[in-house]
Amino acid sequence: MGSRENTRLLSVDFWRGLALLTIFVNHIPGNMFERFTHRNFGFSDATEVFVMLAGVAAALAYLPRFRRGHAGTTSFRIVQRAFQLYMAHIVLIIVCGAIIAHSVATTGDMRYFEALHLDILINDTVPGLVGLAALGLQPAYLNILPLYIVLLIMAPVLLFLAGRSLVAMLALSGALYLASQLLWLNFPTYPSEGWWFLNPLCWQLLFAIGIALGAKIIDGGWPQFPRWLLWISCTYLAVSCVWIVSGFYPSWNPHWIPRFIWDFDKTNLFLPRLLHVLALTYVAAHLPVERWLRDNELMRPFVVLGRHSLAVFCLGTVFAIAAQMVRAQFGGSPGLDTILITSGILSQLVLAGVLEWYRSGSSALSAASQRQHS
């Protein structure tokens, strides 16, 4: 590859690719491989990892431009990216809705629509379409992109502050997180009454922390912390693993302590989940993953997956919904689960490989054209 390949931080794309595959497996509930994903061994899951790395990637891609004084044009590029995600989300719902509609037409069972919260588009189409366009419609397993869209819309403010003071950015983000927890602030769904499954006002803190980590990477490395913090992080991960694996849940309910401090709610990214993904990130940062990736070509497909995250996520989601319909009609079995998971992962790897091949070819042609005109 070219010089860009040599300077790019491969571990960010690697972990993001691994998170995408984990999300795919988790979005086929009940399959035999689901029990081995890391959400069964701790408080957080792949969604937290993905949002954290999205913040890191946003910093690596856009923060240098903010620091050079190009806030206006860079903000416009970020909004363009958010619009791309918006269009991808709309198309994704339509495609997944068509897959479910085929299952309904085959079986005559309308409960397939109800299971994924898409029945509103059938029973009350006009307000359902309004909710779809306004992101107020939150189908099951299709609520990550709306969160990401809002985070990207918030990104210019966070990046502008990060370009001047990481402390100020994290303080503002932390204040919004705290206010959202104490005041129960969230975006409403529409037309059904309720709230977004992934509350952007809370999840933005994890995204902001990712931006701060990305800023430190740009400046020459991870922030230096005392050695004992690594041991605390390892201990916290071990305790959370025992907690989840044992199925322990305390019977006490301390009303005098805010619930977000001790509970594990995913919607509002309660503190134990946030601390878990931070501890996981800190421990993983001490592994020589970057060297492993540069020395081992066998790991490169996971890097390519993370590099083309939007396309891979969309294909994985379509496969996951289709797999849900197949399992609902034919029942789950080890053989069927193996076929579904294997074919889905291979399809995502092939898609990422094709996109990487096309991008590499386009870059080579562009470089050759520039040499001819220089």
C-alpha cells in the first residue's frame, strides 16, 4: 500500500470491524454463537465499542482541519456524512421491511411486523411515514444509525471545543450527560409514544471521550496514567465478568442513590456500562495490537471491515433480519445457525474486500493522473 496505509492506525479499524461482526451476531437473537460475544462477560457490549471508536475516527478524520481553522468547510463535510447515514438508514428500513413483508406474505403471520416494531407502518401508514422521515420511528435492531446521525450532527461543536480545550469539551459533554440522567431527558419516538432506545444525550459522552482519545493519538499517543489504574481496570473487568456470568442481580434498590450510578440500563448508558467500556479500552490499549496487525496479514480482513463500516453494517443488518425470519420459520439448530452466521460474515468480508479493492484502484489512478499532469 501507499504511505497512507503505513501511517494509518490499524487497530482502530480492527476493533471497529470486530465490533461490527459482534453486532451482526447479536442481532440474530437465540443463535448458538450469541452466547460467546463479550456482552455475556461484562456490563457493556459492541455498541459501546462502536460509538467509542466512532468518536476516535471522527477526531482522526476531522480534528486536524478544525485546528487549522477550517471549521466551516469541515462542519459541512460532517453534515454531508450525516445525510449519507440518514439516507442509508431510510433505505435499510425499506429493505428490511420488504424482507419481513415477504415472511408475512408467506406465513400470513403479522406478528413478524410487531416483533420489530414496524407494524405502525401497516396499521397507521401516514404518521408512520412521518416518524420514519423524522427518525421518530425506532424499529428493533435498526436504532444504531439514528444515534450515529445525531452524534455526527453534534460533532462540529465537540470538535471545535476539542481544538481549543479537551477539558472544556469533556466538561460540557459530561454536564449534558449528568443533566440527561438526573432529568430523564431523551428524544421522543413518533408516532408511538416512548423514547429512543439509544439516548443520544447520554451516549454523546462516550463519543466525546472517543474524540478526546483521537486527539491524544494525533498528538503522539495515549495519555499517560499511573500503573495502578491498569490493575483497577483489570479488576473491574473481572468483577463485571463474574457478575454477569453468575447472573447476580442485587435485590436492594437504593432510592437515595441516582439509578444511573448503580444500574445497567443501555438506553441511557448508565455509569457501570460506561466505566466497563472505558476499562476495556484502557486494557486493550496496552496490548501490542498495532504491531500484530502490521506483522500478520491474516488479521487484515478485520481492518478492512472497520474501514468500510457503513456498508458493512448495512449488509450485516440486512442479513441479520433475514436470518431472524429464517429462524422464525424453520426453527433454530446448530447447523442452521452455523450456515447463517458463516454466510453473513463471509458476505461482509467479501463486500469490504471489494470496496477496498475499488478504493485502492481509484487512489492509484488518481495518483497516476496527478503525476502525468505535474
